[in-house]
Amino acid sequence: MQMPSGMGGLVRYFDEYKSKIEFKPGHIIILCVVVIAIMVFLYTYGGKLLGF
């Protein structure tokens, strides 16, 4: 007689797959701030630069 498994049939996929590209949380925050700054700049001055 077999006993039920301890994991209940669940597979932990994060143990099996390791991404080659990893970002630190600080890099993501800096990237978001840069994208927001570019968007604000384009909304403010983009029409004037293109002649609209």
C-alpha cells in the first residue's frame, strides 16, 4: 500500500526553471522613473518639437 505524497500532487515550477536574465528591484524602479520622465517630456514638449 502506498502512502499519499507530501506535496499533494503540486509541482513547484520555479525550482525547475531558472531565467538567464535577472533584474534587481532597484533597476526596475529606475527604469520606470526614466520611462515616466520621457513620457512627461514628450507630452509637454513633443507637440512643440513636431510643430503641432
